[in-house]
Amino acid sequence: MDAQRDALVAAGCERVFEEIASGARSDRPVLAEAIQYARSGDTLVCMKLDRVARSLSHLTGLMTMLEDRQIGFRSLTEDLDTTSPGGRLVFHIFGAMAQFERDLIRERTRAGLDAARRRGRVGGRPRTMTDEKLDAAKKLLAAGTPPKDVAESLSVSIPTIYRWLPAAAR
């Protein structure tokens, strides 16, 4: 954040808002506060376009709102300034590129997960309730041992016991 703050101050920003939420989220309180703070004739400045939003729909919605309120937008890294028609065109091109990049990442991630599944690899946490523990839990519960004691003796949680054993088996 220090480098971004320094660049914004060097660009002449009077007030700097620091958002910690991801640019992928549309419900960001600090961004909303910055937009509410801006007045007609102001320019909202960011370090990089993807710090404001990552979807084209969010970017264009934000741009429309800023334009309606006569607030400019400037991105330092992309050297983008929407106070001119050419700047608005470049903004939409960069917005489309950001959306494209996000879609490619999602597509590659999905393809990688699918390929791993085809090879028998399953993601997620390792299974704590092994077949041996499941058999032991059934025997303990059948003998009248309370679920809490069964969970402790098998080093699993009570919800794990309930998840793996139907109510009839408890």
C-alpha cells in the first residue's frame, strides 16, 4: 500500500482511500465512501485499473455513475484519463481486457481441476473419517457410547460423526 499511496500523493491526490477488499468484489465500503466523497468536477484516481474492479460490468457501471455525477476517472499505471472522449474509449478497451484476463484465469483453473479429477486427484481437505474410524464409531455408538465420547476417542468432531453416520446408525 505504501507504494500506491506515494504514487497517488505524487499525482496530486488530496485524499487517499485505502481499500483492503479485493477488486473482484462489488460491495466495497471504502470505494463507496470515495465515490460519495467526490464532487462534480473531481477526478477519482487509482493506481491500477484492476484495483477498482475486475469485471467489465462493474467497471462500466462505475463509469456511468461517475459520468452522471460529472466525476472523472484516472488510472496511473495505464495512463488513463476519462475526462476526454479518447480516454473513455481506452478505458472501455482496458475494461474489456481486464474481464478477458479474469475469464481466462477462471477457465484455466477449471481445466486444471477437471484434469486433476480425471487422474483421480480430489481437492480439498484430507478425509478425517477413515473406513476404520467409521467402523469403530458404529460399534461404539451401537454399544451406547455418547457421540461426544466417540468423537473424542476417534479424534474427529461431533459434526463429522453426524455427517458420516445416518441418524438410524446413531
